[in-house]
Amino acid sequence: MITGFPPLSFLILIPVIGAVVCYGPWFARERDAQARLCRAWSLAVSAMTLVLLLAIAKAGVSDPRVVLSVSETRPWLPSLGINLNLLLDGLSFVFCLLTCVVTLAVIAWSSRPAEAGPSWYGLLLVGQSTVLGAFLATDLFVFYCFFELMLLPVLVAMALWGGPRRLQAALKFLLYTIVGSVPMLLSILYVTWVSSEALGHSSGGTKFTFDLFSLSTVNALSPTQQIAAGLGFLVAFAVKTPIVPLHGWLPETYREAPHGTAAFTAALLGKVGVYGIIRFMFPLFPDFMLLAGPYLAAAGAIGVVYGAMVAMVQRDVRSLLAYSSISHLGFCILGIGVASDLAITGAVFQAVSHGLVTVALFLVFGKVIEREGTRDLDSFGGLAQQIPVSAFFLMVFSIAAVALPLTSSFVGEFLIIIGSWKGAPGWTALALVGVVLGAVYTLTAYLKTMFGPERERSGAASIPDMRGGEVVVAAALAAAIVFLGVFPQSTLDTIAPAVEQQLAKMPEGGLANPRAQMRPRASSAADAADTQSSEGLVQNIALAGKQEGTAR
Amino acid sequence: MTFMGFVFSAIALAAALGVVFNRNPLYSAFSLIVQLLAMAGLYSVLGAHFLAVTQVVVYAGAIMVLVLFVLMLLNLKSESGRKLGIVKPLVALGVGFSVVATVFPAVVAQFKDISLMTLQENLWKSEGGVKAIGQEIYGRYIVQFELSSLVLLIGIVGAIMLSKRKRIVIGPREGGLGGKQ
Amino acid sequence: MAGEDLRLSLVVLAPLIGSILSYLLGRRVPKLAGIVASGAVLVSFVATVLLWREVSPTTAFTSSLSSWLTVSFQGAPFSLPIDLYFDSLSAVMCLIVTGVGFLIHVYSAGYMAHDKGIARFFAYLNLFIAAMLILVLGKSLPVIFIGWEGVGLCSYLLIGFWYTNTEYAKAGRKAFVMNRIGDVGFIVAMALLFTYCGTLDVVELSKESVLARVPAGLAFLVGISLFVAATGKSAQIPLFTWLPDAMAGPTPVSALIHAATMVTAGIYLMGRMHGVVELDPAVPAVILWVALATAAVAATTALAQNDIKKVLAYSTVSQLGFMFLAVGVGQYSVALCHVVTHAFFKACLFLSAGSVIHECHHEQDMRRMGGLAKKMPITAACYGVSTLAIAGICPFAGYYSKHAIFGAISTTTNPFLHPYIGLVGGLATAIAVCTAFYMARSFIMTFLGSYRGEGHPHEAPVVMTAPVAILGVLAVVGGFLFVHPITDFVTGPLPPTSVGHESGGLFGIFIGSLPGIFGIALAAYLFILAPREKDVLRAIFSPLERLFERKYYADELLDIAVVRPVDKLSGVAYRAIDQRIVEGSGGAVGSVVQAVGELTCRMTTGQVTTYVLLMFFAAAALFSVFSQVR
Amino acid sequence: MSSIVTYIGLSLVLFAIGAVGVCIRRNAIVVFMCIEMMLNAVNLAFVAFSKLQGNLDGQVAVFFVMVIAAAESAIGLAVIISVFRSLVSVETSDAAQLKW
């Protein structure tokens, strides 16, 4: 362990420091040179974050069999029991990796809008650090803070450099998320308050804590209380993931935001919703999740079909991508609703693969839109000859979007389907219909942009085909997608144990046999969770002890 | 409740009605003065002689004089016609009745059987009331006393400031506060 | 075993590497693309032949390429490795795929010589061969599915090869979507088998003990979903309209994918999963009736087609119907034989049609051809021989496999089908007559009579006529050489069959090839001897002819039944649900808040009395509340 | 019958009359006077309760109320005068500019 140097909090800090430097005065020379220099700098910073993440993971687990789990506690508001405990286990490692890769891709891709100066890179780095924070925090309060902060960089970027109706879109995005996350805050406070008595029994009085593991270990909420608190959480994550009825903000945001921000939002913000449900709702509200399972599965399946159908009639490329991500994420929600180990591992894998595919699609389509100057699907056509490299990569990513075997999305969807068939056969079948529709709109989009007679356009030649940097990014993303499709085992090994632990309180096989008693190893898993939260870094034990004293 | 108490109460009530229902503000001012004096009487019936005196001096003497002065300054005629209509009295009755209805039963329920404790008369008499109140005011309530002097100071400064400002005619011609400064 | 292991993976890897190499080299030197691609398929063919010699009906090799997935399901770890399985059934299929594939590669080197996208073409073609081999060699259902989707993707890419023409691109998309609908059936079957049998391994799933775990209620569903997958890929009703449109692709593509290999994947799947298909006897019955209907519809539609490739496309659909007939009656090895012989003569027909089109400068309409026999003798001969073969005339390949199918129909023991044997046999014979008729018609219109087109066709280059000639020979020899050995060879993986051994002597042969002879004679009479009769007949049956020509309005029916409602529904979904409800709800909340605001600000009337009144009411209310609270 | 009820009853009635006066009358000064009357009613209650409790707190409260009333009347009348100066009328209904 890299002792004496708090790795995880540093992981969150580096991008922020990078962002601050981006705004530094010494970049004050002419704007474009300034932006290029800033781009190089932010590339270095996000690459460093990625390297640090990998180093932490490698150091965290010497041999692969041991479950990856690096945790860290730092008192923040001891009197309220809020301390910055960060945890990097299989689940959060996969999502953090996705964050770093996506940010690297967006920065490397020359998606900076012309009028945006170096602050574009600053915002992206701040966005990266807040998303990393959200994926690492296991303290409910800290998670909530990052959950809200994630919103700002995207909002600012959209409001400043978005499309024509960017202000309405930004406002709607803000309102939807805020209205969604307020119930979560109330539920957090409710859970803490209810558990404070139970926690405090041993030491008389009430011991407030926001730590996920101690809250889930004490499990003080009665089923009805769980339903109330669970709904609060579910609303927040439903708005974020967008589960179908609450997806109002998504099409406009993806349409109006600049390419890079839309790619960033599509790839990451949705995943925090999925991650949140798995990380927080299963340990805290097992009975609620069991009850809400069928409804979630239903919402997921309907999301898949609804997203695909609406995507089929879209004229605008970006809203087509928006609805397609609703459809893909619908699969994750289906997997989560069924809550069996396999389905959830599949859901996590699908979320990660969707992240990679969407960022690629957004960026390549972004280039096509910039080149054509319009977003209307019908006005494209016949680009395959003019920009063959983009055509090739777009074909690869469309194949991944349609989830053909040997791509990562196939592994995700396949696991979800076979995992959730026993729990909700009807809904899984409905989701499969969505897959067919998915093929229709993806290929239609590709056909309308790339195939068809070649039309000579005057200004089109100005933006050349993909250049060096972009080809590298696209190739890297394609390689990642194919690697995850052909050798998913290493990733699945990291995800599965973490998911196993999250589902410790759920009955075996989730919806498949709800009446089955709680897992035999529920107690052991809960103990493991308990020990793991306090074991943390060596020097933190002293801290925890001291903090214990002050809390009472 | 002694005979004198009843007399004073009756006078106070009559004067109060006079204040409200008198057309000419001047007459209502006078009836208010009468009402204040009746109240002073009641205080003395209750044994609060110092208060009775201050009531007469401060209330009737100072405040009502000021009011009369203002009345005279603005030489207001009686209200031009009664545009009261039927709504206002009804509402007023409602208000009055609701105030009484809500409070009175609670008070009755609470205090009907507790008789007025006959304070050791000597305590009031011996100290003549003034000494006891003086000790109270300068003893326990000294802070409040100083604060009230501050309030008075502010009152005075405020009054001066308000009346010193130039005339700002809002009336129909100007329409808005931007009058000649 | 290591030797076989390596060679088995080589069979698949060779075309994969070939596809990348031919693309990279082909971009620089177009000629090289054809050579590299054909070489890769040849290597794979040789490897298959070597392996084929060592495999017997009972032995099989397995080679695992990678442990793809190990997941935990209900506690138990469950692994899904990517393994290749080479037994007698896959040996036959591999031989067909690589053999015919190689010939078609050589042919397309000539056919696509002047096309500037030749490198891309051969890359896709090799990728297709690789995907088809994975499909045929897959040891577990997911691996077969990898090949299944890979083949679908390659057919999409190859049909829409000349993508500058939007119609061709749309045809490619239509093919892919229809395959995709079939794949839904495949995934449903996989999910069911995984959930109940706990395994997806092909060898396991043919064991009785494993199959018993499938609950009775779901047996039909599993079988039918597998059949849906097969219909998607092998173009049975209702998912067959994509095959005629797939003729938009270059002719070698039609020959390879839409005649010899991909379309037979459905039959291979049925054969491989015969245990599952026969779980519920109702499934084979459904298969039989659907197959019969498809064969009838396709055969009659082909009668009225004027585009040579469309005729061959519908004849493929009809012949596939025949193969599924054999599957329906449970004679999988007979169906396989027909697959083999069909591959030979249909590939030969397509390639010779390709040569004709190539020479007539991409003219596909038979009415503007004719009299090509004189100019293109070898192609004409091969086309003629294959026509005889497909008609089922005695010495040629078609006779043996078709005869076997007729025999199989008569010996079925399936309770659902037994009473209808007579009807099925009769219909099948009628279809056989139709097949002979429209094939003869196409031969006569193309090769006999006088040349009606503008170009001046002459014999296709050697590199094209050689493969056609080889296939022609196979079409002649394939029957008696391969049919019996194959039925014995594949008894291991497929249930044994007694059909096809009896030889009714000369008379039996005559009866067997009677429908073919009758069909050809009828066509010859109408088209050569008495053209006037033809017009009379045409006048009588004109409504029927229009029906056939318009392909039983299949496209329009599908359009009305599926495409239009889905479009309207998604339109409704977008406008009604998305615009009005989701966006609307945002607006609604906004206006509610504004209304409430409007209401409250009415209270500030500016009158002092109002404020005083409010104050008193509030005071009264508070007092009453607090007096209770104590 | 020397219980406090009568005094409280009286102060309540006076308070009610004051309230009614404030509501009905449109002349600002009369409203002002009615407010004074309400204050007196409260003072009466204070004194009554102080007698009831037997300590002088009530009376001290009254004392302070008077102080406040004095300051308030100074300010109130100054306001009324400045309103009169600008609106040339003391009717409360004329000073209704501050409405929605």
C-alpha cells in the first residue's frame, strides 16, 4: 500500500488541480495556441489519473483471487458522523476506469467548440473529478455532494457553448436533476436519523453516521420505512439513469450540448444512476428492492422498447443517440430489477460497454455534424467515399451499438438476458423486441449518413476526414470494445465479487425465487463489510478511535 | 369587583364606542381621552396607583395632546359620507366576535375559580406602590429600562426625520414617487 | 490430438487472417486480393479434408480457442468457452462451405476484376467464410450464435456492397433486420435452455437426460423459437422476403451466401439441435407445414419472374422448403444430403447466371437475353446440367436427394403428420413439377432462341468458367457419389435413417424423375413448340400470373402487418407520449406553480384594512391552535 | 365575585372594539387612536394579572408598554403627517399604491 499518501482522495484531487492550472494566467497568450497548450496539459493530467487508478488497483490486490478492496477514511465533519470514506472495490474500479477512459477520449478528440477557450478542458477535468468522487464515496453525505457537483461542469459547458436552445435545455436538465435528488437527500437524512438510535444503543444516546457499511450492517429500517426511503433514492437514480418516465431532460440535453459534453454526459452521468442503485440501494433497502424488482424490470424493458421506437422516428442525429442510450440503459435497469448475481454483473458490464460505445458514437457523429453543418439525418448521405475512415469507425461502433457478438455490448446483453430470464421472462422477451428495433434505427442512421449516392457539397471539403489524434482515440475505443467482447473474463472477475457483496442481503437469484431465505453467508458478508469499512488505511484506525470519542 | 370598578368599566366602554363610531375625529379623540381616564381609574381600583398616575400623565397628557395637535394641524373635517356599505360592519362584527369568542372561553375555563389574591395590602401601601415598582424597574428590569430609553430616542429622531423631508406630492398629477426633490 | 486441435483452429483462422490480408494487400494491388482470399479458403479446405479423413460417425475433435465467459449462476460457476467441435455433421458442412466457397472465390476474382472495391469485397467474403465456419464448428450455442450474427453482418455488408445505390443499401438493411428477428428466437431458445437445462453445450443438449429437465409447457416454446431462428436465416415464411431483395448484391455473393451456405445454416441448426426440436412432436409438424407453404409459394412465384437472379432466389427458397420438409418428417440426414446437392447445382446455376450477366453488361432481365448457348457453350451446358439436376432427373444430383425426401415423407411416424402423408406427397410432387417448369423456362429464355439484348456476349474468361464447370460436374456426379455415403457418415450426430437405400430398378428411377421430366416437357412445349399456346394459357391464368409476379404481395403484406404499425406506433410514442406527456408534464408543473403564485398575490390589495383583517384571523387561528396544543 | 374574569372580559371587549375600529374607520388618525385603545385594553389585562399573581411584573410590563406607545405615537403621527402631505388626505384607502 502506498502508505502515508492518501491514494483515493488524491485520485479525485488531481483532475481538480489540473483544471485549476488550466485557468492559470500563464496560458494567457493568444487563444488558439493557449487552447492547444491547455489540451496537452489536460491530456497529461487525465492520463496521470488513469495511471494512478491502475497503480492503486494493482497495489490494492496482489494476486487476482483476493477481492480488490482499497478503502480510506478521513474525518470531515466528525460531530455529524460524516467522514470522507472512499472505497475502491471491483464495482467502483470498473466505473472509475470507464470515467478515466471516457475523459481521456473526449479531451484527445478535438471536440473543443471553436468559441471555447482553455476553460473547456478545465470543465471536463472538474467533471471527471466529481464523477470519480461519486464512484468512490461510500459515505452517503459525501456521495450526495458529488452526485450534485457532477451536474455543474456539464451545465456550464452546455449553457456556454451549446446549440441554439441551450438555455432551456440547461435549465430543464438542472431542474430535473435537482427535483430528482432532493428526495434522496431527505431519504439519506431519514435513514441516518432512524439508524442513529439503533446505532447509539450500545453507547447510550444517538450515534450519527452516514457511512454506508455501518448503516447497512445495523439495518434498522423496517420494511415500510425502507419503502419510503428507497423511493427517495429510486427517484434520484431514475432521473439520472433516465428510467423511461423521467427521461424528459435527456433528448434536449444531448441535442443542445456541445459534442464533447454530450459524449461525456451520455457515457458517465447515466452510469452513476446505475452504480448508485447497486451500491446503495441493495445493502440499505433489501426488502424494498425485492418489492420494487418487478416494477424496475418492467420499467427497464419498456424503456428498451420505448427508446428504440422513438429513436426510429427521430430526424435529429443527436436525439436519435439520446433515445438509443435510453434503450441501452433500459437493459441495465431490467438486470437490476431482477437482482440475480448474473443479471447485475451483466448490468454493470452493459453499463460500462454502453459508456464506451456511446462516447464513440457521439464523437464520430459529432465530427459528421460539424462537417455537414446540420444535424438533420435526411440532409446527409453518400459520405462513405468522402470520409472513409469515419465511415469505417462508425460502422464498427454501430455494430457494437447493435450488440453483435464479439463486441462488449453483446456480452452485457447476453448476461442480462440469461440472468434475468428466470426472474422476469415476459419483460426479457419484450426487451429482446427492443433489440430488433435497435438494429433498425442504428442501421437507418448509418445508411442515411454514409450510404446513398455521393453528393458534392461546396463547403464540406473544409473539414478533412479523421486526423491522427482522432484515429488513435477511435481505434483505442474500438479495441477496448472488441477486447471486452472477446476477453470479458478479467473484467467479470473484478465485478462479480463486488456485486456478490452488494447483494449480500438479497435472497439467492433475486426475483427468480424471492421466497428463498436470505443467503447463508449474509451474516459473513455483512461482517466482511463491517470489518472492511474500519480496516482502511493503517493510520486511519487511530483517527477512527479519536473520532469515536468526539462523536458522542 | 367594587362599585367604583363597575362605574369606571361602564365609562370606558361607552367612551370606546364613542371613539369608534364618532363621525368627527375630534370627538372621537375626546372620547378616547375620557376612556383613558376611566382606565386610570380602573388601575387605581386594582391598586396600581403609580400606573394610574402615569397613565394620566403619559397617555392622556402627552399622547392625546399630540394626537389633538395633529388633528388640529390637518384640520380634518368629519369623514365625507359613510361609504361603509353593509360589508364592512359585518366583517368588523365578525372580527370582533371572533377575537372575543376565541379568547374568552379559554380564559374563563382557566381562571374562573381563582380569586384575585388579595396581595398583602401592606406591600403595596407601605411602599406606596411607587417604591416597589421603582425597585423592580431599576432592579431586575434595568436592561429593559435602558433599552426603552433607546427606543424613545429612536422614536424622536424618526419623527424628526419623517417630518423634515421635502414635500413629495404623489397625488394624481405626478403618479409615482419621482416628485420634485 | 494436438495436431487436430491446431488444424481445427486453422480452419477458422485462415479465412480470418485472409480477410485482413486481402484487404491490406488488395488496396495496393487489386489482383492480389482475389488470390490471397482464395488461397486462404483453399488452406481451410485442405485442413478440413485432412481432418475429415480422421473423423468417423462416432469420433469428434474439440479445440478450445479461449475461455470466453465464466459466470456464477445460482451459486454454481458456469463457463461458456469458445470451443470448436468437429464431428461428421460439421465435417460435411465444412467441406461444402470451404469447397464451394473456394470455387466461388476463384470465380469472383474474375467477376469483380474491374470493381474498384475489390479489396473490400474479398475482405467481407473471407470474413463471411470465417463466420460460417464458426457457426458450423461451434461447440456451444453462444459460439454458434457468434457465427450466426457474424454471417448476418457479412450478408448485410455484401448485399449493400454497392452502397452508392440506396436501394441496394436498403436491401442490405432489410436482410439484416429480418435475420435479427430470427436471432431473437435464437436468444430466447438459449435463455430457456440455459435456465432450465443449465447448459448450452451442443453435445450435452443432445443427451436425453439433459433435455428431460425442460418443463413440458416450455418444450414447444424452445422448439418453435429455434425454428424461428432457422426461418430468419433460411428464409422460410414469413421471413423470406429478404432473400429475393438480397439479389441486389454481386452474383458471387448470391451464389455463396444466398444459395450454398448461409441459407442452409437453419437446417444445420435443426440437425444439430434435433433433440430439442423433437421434444414436442407438434414442432416438427409446424416445421413441415411452414416448409410446404414456403416451397409452394416460392415455386409458384418463380414461375412469373423475369429477372434471372430472382428466379434462382425463389427457387432457393423453394428448395429450402424441401429441406425443411425432410426436417419436419425427422429425416435430418436426408435434409443434409439435399443441402449438399443443392449447394452444388444452385451454386452452378448462380455462377453461370453471373457469367451471363457479366457478359451482357449487367443485364439481368431474361427477356433481353436468349440464344446465348451458341455464344457461351460451357456456361450453357453447365446451366442445362444443373437445371436437369434441380428438376430431379435420374442420373443427376437432384434426383437422389429429392427422391430421398419423397421417401422420407412416406415413412414419417409423427402422429400429427401421419394422416396427411398423401396430401403432403402430392403437394411436394406438384412443387417438383413447378420447379422443373420454371427452371426449364429460364434455361430456354436465356440460352435458346435468338439474342434480344444489345451487347455482344461471348464466353466468360476461364477463371469464371472453370469453377462453373467443376460445379456442373459435381451437379452431375454429386447425386450417386455422395447421397448414400453422407447418410451413413452422419449417423453419429444425426438420427439414423433407412431412406434412400432401396433401388427400384429402372422403373423406380423413371417414376422418381417423372415430375422433372413432365415439367421440362411442358416448358419445352409451351416455349419452343407452341408459343401461341403459351399466350392463350397466359390469358386464362392472367390474374394468377399477376399474383405470382407480385410475389403474393408478400412484401406488401409484411409491410402492412409489421412495418407500418410499428412505424405508426413509434410515431405515436414519440409525439403523444414523449412530446405531450413528458415535455408537457414539465410545462404543466410550471403553469400550476404560476397559477398558485397568481392566486396568492391577489391578496395584496393595498388596503390597510385587508392586512389588518388577515392579521387578526391569523392571530385567532394561532391562539386556538396553541390553546389546544398545551 | 372579585375574580379576574370581569377585568379580562372588559379588556377583551375593549380590545374587540379597538379591532373593529381599526377595521372600519378609514381615517388614519382614528385608526391610530383605536390602536391606542387596544394597547390600553392589554394594559388592563396586565394589571389584572399582576394583581392575580401578586407580583409587580405585570405592572412593570404596563410601564414599558406605555413607553413604547409613546414612541410609537410619535412615529405614527409623523408618518400620518408625511402621508397627508403627499396625498393631501388621510384616508387609508387613498394610500393604496402598494398593490399587485
